[in-house]
Amino acid sequence: MSILLTNGMILTAGTFRKSDLLVRDGKVFVFGTDSGAVPADVTRTVDCSGKYISPGFADVHVHFREPGFSYKETIRTGSLAAAHGGYTAVCTMPNLKPAPSTLANLKVQLDIIEKDACIRVIPYGTITENQDGRSRLSDMEALAPYVCAFTDDGKGVQTRDLMEEAMKKAHELGKIIVAHCEDESLLGGTAIHDGEYAHRIGHLGITSESEWRQVERDVELAAKTGCAYHVCHVSTKESVDIIRQAKASGVDVTCETGPHYLVLCDQDLQPHGRFKMNPPLRSSADRDALLEGLLDGTVDMIATDHAPHSEEEKSRGLLDSAFGITGLEASFPVLYERLVLDQKLMSLETLLDRMALAPRRRFDLPGGLIADGEPADLTVIDPNRVFTINPEHFLSMGHATPFEGWKVQGGIDMTLSDGNIVWEYTED
């Protein structure tokens, strides 16, 4: 089957230009709108007038929960949710049972991906054997050919010596160390940030230092070992400053932040489980520092940290619910509405770079170019559609999002992965 997308504004080389695009045999072919006759093998023509066509979004930080926790999410439902949100490539975190610390354990996940994923799903391997940030290293050498990088996301590597050993091994293997930075000796409290909201309700909060101290330690080790290093879900102004300085010094470091850290802060907290995530929402000063870092390139990319839980696990209120929110299906419209249209902080081209291109550059993920012969991993965006975020319409099994009820503009019209239409918007 060949699909012809006509009259769309196509993102190539960082700018949009109007053109037609043919999808044939899983590849794209671009030609001008005045190119003449429609190719004979076209089985469907889609008018994309007024729409933007981007490389499919890529998220290097998602939790699809399978194997081990399929009551929260499965690879099938997670990949469908990703497609709904415009994503064509995701990297899945290793908080699983069994955790992918050996090739045999990883194969369980790879087999499910092969069978059930509707987009590109690339797993992580763990850093430590028990994915606990404390035990000996995983079987990194055996895992390396099959994983995008190594991480113990959910746990920070707790000792300097263990992280240095991991970085040396990853560097030897040509892989990135991806760090959840959390020094457990410096946490201070639980559930929410040690800030205005916590003080108001008399709750001992999670300190910013518990994050930035490990970032500080790790960039020093990355400089020492030469390891490629990436920081998960940066949330504090101190972390941004440390990473900015490390980049200026030539350290091979990148980082991500989540949509919620860019548009919310602890003053926006409500006493519901859908506002509980780790790291927690920080202060308005932290949010502003993250925005500044996103604009100046210190913060390289946006990752959702899509972390679905069951309804019961998220129904215990802000302080007692499980950590984690559902992110894939609300990310683009929230950021487009707030950062591009409302606050006018960035262009759509810049937002798409942070959501689609930068993750691929750092993690060497397929796709990312709309050029003849490249994989047809595409997202068609309607910039004018206005709607209200309703978790009941999510394809994810997790419905907990702080963006519930937000009125937004900018919807995903179609997502193609490897030339196949895996999501298409239809009028209700």
C-alpha cells in the first residue's frame, strides 16, 4: 500500500516547506506540490492542507510495565498510547520483573516487543544486577547489542565507586549511562518537594540536593572516564547549572526534562495522586531555570517519563499514591499550547527538535529525517484543533495526569510507523 500526503508543511532541515510526500514500502519520498500526476500505485490520498508533517516524536524515558506489571500497562497499550501522542520511537525503562540485567531476562521483553509493539520500542538494560543502585553490575557486555543504553531508573546509583565502574564499562562498550539522580541519604522527606506547598501543609519534603548532588558527582566521573552520560528528568535549577558548566568544559553530557516540570511547579499542587511524580514538582524558580535551559540547549530534550499505575494505586491522594503519571498522550498539545502559543517562548520548529530530533541524535534512534528513502516514521499535526484533555480518551491503561481538564490547541491527526498508519484522528 502506498499513501500520498498532499499539501502538508513538511519539517526538513529545521524549517517547514510545503510539499507532497509519498509513503511507499515503509519509506518516504518527497516531491513538490506541482510535481504532476499521482503515482499509479497510490491506494490512499490524504489532504494535509493546513497541517504540519514532522518526523515522529521520540521519547527516551517511558515505562511500559511489561513483563511483570501488566496490570498497569502493557507493551501493546503503551505503544498504542505513544502512537496516539505522535510518538514513533520510545525507549523503555527497566523497572520490570524480571529486570533486564541479563540477556535471558531481556529476551522476555524483546519477545513481547516483537509480538505486540505498533511502533519502535527499544529497551534499556540495567546498570546493576538487581536494578537497585547498590548491587554489582549487570551483564552489560551481553546486553549491549540489544539495548539503547544502561540505567537503573527509579534508583540512583548510590556509591561513587560503583558509578565509576559502570561508566568505565559503558565507555568500553560504546554505550550511554542514563542516570536517575537521587542520593537516598539526602532525600529529607517523601512524596513532594521541600518547598512552599510542603511547608504550608506541614509535610517534610524531598530536597533538591538529593538530585543535584548526584548530578555533580556524575559529571565529574563522566569527565574522568570519558563515558557518554545522560541525566533523567532534571527538575532543579542547580542541576541545570551543573550540566551547563559541564558542557562548557567539554563533558559528554546531555539531559532531559518532562513536560510537567516545564509548565507546573509546587504552587500548582492539588491533593490528588495525579500530581505525584518522582522527582516532584519543584519551585517556580526551578521551572523557570528548566525553561531557560531548554531554550539555550542545556536541556537537550523533552521526555515524558510516562509511568502508568492502576486506578487504585493513584487514588490514595497526593502523599500516599504511587509515584508516576501518564504522559505520552498529553505531552505535545500541552507544550504547544503553553510554550509556543501562549507564552511564545519557542517556535514549533524548536519544540519539535526537542521532542523528535534531539532524542534521536543522542541515542542514535532510527527515523528523524524526512528525505527520500528514509523510514516513514511520521507525525501529522493539526495546529488548529482545540480540545480538552480527557484521560478517558487515553489508550494507555493509566489515566493519572495533572493535565486533566486542560483546554489545549494542537492535536495529532495521524502517526505512521514504518509506513503503517498506527493512529488516525476521526471526528467523534
